[in-house]
Amino acid sequence: MKYKHLSLEEREKFYALKEQGFSLREIGRRLGRSHATFSREPRRNAKYGVGYLPCKAQKVADRVAKRQRYKAPLKNPRVFLYVRIHLREPFGWSPETIAGTLKLDHPGESIHHETIYRYIYSQKFKTRGIKLWQYLTLGRKKRMKKQGRSIHRDSKIPEAKSIDLRPEAVSLRTRAGDWETDNLEGKRSDISVVSTTVERLTRLTLLNKLNDRCADTKTDITAKRLLEYPKKIRLSLTQDNGPENSCHKQLAKLTGLDIFFCHTYHSWEKGSVENMNGRIRRYLPKGTSLDQISEKQIAEIEHRLNSTPRKCLGYLTPYEKMSELISGLT
């Protein structure tokens, strides 16, 4: 039988029956409760110096219950530990990923991702001095609202094909093989940058350190990485209007990709790679000198990103989802 706390009405009946001289067992029988419940009740909720009064006992019980909820803000110790462990390193999972995998790892347990966010950002919960927001993807002290830019200008890249001409299937993510690419900068004075290329459906991420910002370097490494995948997984590529993308015709010839360009100042139009760059900032914060980062470290970051379960993939990893799609092709 599931335990239920006494109500004020039950406490008043208990008090009245006890004053009439009934035994605890008889009181328990009449109220449908264990006699042990009423044995503990006066000891737990009696007001010192006043004795047991139902209204006072109810206030004491409410105060204790509120304090217990304050001490365990994430439901119970199992959920609490699961959230804390997977939020921090070496996992570094998002609250949505944690909420989704909790149900798989511990059937019967559940928590909403908003509950985790409130726990992270609320000042009333004790976090033992740990700034949990720093473990989130963007590491922001305050939660931000989504906002976009309204500026619209034409591309300066010669013969650039506008994103307006891109097939609707790309936006809907109904097929594999549609990629987005961008460069991630470190310090302004750095020579090196990191090339980020993301497949829209599987969120598979390809990271490479570029020793310069030249268009030829970007084109060569992007072509080399994309040619590792079957032709049916190389359908389109969306990029911005940066000078590193000026060799798009050569890239299209090498890979067979149909290349499209975002509107100027509309980086959100290639949202997959922008989102991924935000995740990468967890490992390469703004201001980090990429000249000091080795290719091995970049490869480790790529592996970690592609090995993390994603809510949008049914909690599969990008590696697992891409492998599933390629197996389907063969």
C-alpha cells in the first residue's frame, strides 16, 4: 500500500478519539490507518510546551515537507545523482539529453528538462558552490531568448546560388546527405581556425584544424572529409558568404555537391552548424588560441560530439545514426 501523509481532518479525528480514551489500535481501525502511524504522530508533530494539537501538528508537518522538497530539488537521490553526474564532465550532456536517457537507464523514473534548467539557474537551490551553468553547451549565466537578425543583403561571392533555391527537403530534414559548413575562430590574432561541417539529419560533425584562412585550404579539407562518405550521402552543402568559401565551384566539382549560400547576416539559416559551434565552445571557449590546439585534440572533440546521444535522434549518437543510414543504402 502506498504511504500517504495524514490530512488535517484525520489529525482532528485522531485527537478527538484519543481524548475519548480509545486505544491506538482502535483509532487506526476506525480511520483505516496503521496504529503505528498514530503512535509516531504525537512524537513527530507535537508542539513543544503546548502538547499535541491538530492545527499545530499540521503546520509542523507542512514545514517539514517543504524543507524536504528544498533539500531534494530533483525528486529523489537517484534522479539527483543521475542529473549531476551526466551534466558535468566527462559526459557534459544537455538537460534534454539527460531527461531523455534517464527514462531509458532507469525505467519508472522521469524528469522534465525544464526542471533541470530551473535547478541550474535558481538561486534557492543549494549547488555546493558549483556554477552548474558553466557545464551547459553555451555556458551562459542567464538564460537567453531566441532572437534573429533582420538585415538582408546580397552575397558578394561570385556565382553564389541563393539558399532560396535550396530544395524544401533540406529544410525539412527528410533525407540524409545535406551538409552545412562554417569556420570557428579562436583569438583574432590566430592564423589557425577550425573547420566545422555538419550533416543536417544525423548531426554527424567533421572537425579539422586549418593552418590558414585561405579558400583553397578550406576547400581541400572539406572535399577530403566529405569524400569519405558515399555519393548518396553527398547531396547539398550550405555555407555563408565568408571569403573562405569563394572556391565553391571547385568544391562542387570535386564532391558533386549542390552548394547554396545563406543570405548575408543570416547565419541562423545554417542553424545546424551554428548550433554545433556553440557546443564546441564548451571545449574551445571564446578567446582560446587555436594555434596552440593540436589536431589530436580536435579529433578527440569530434569523437566526443559524435558519441553523445541526441534527443532529435531518439537518443542515438550521430555515429550510430549515420551507420544505420549507410547500412540501409547497401
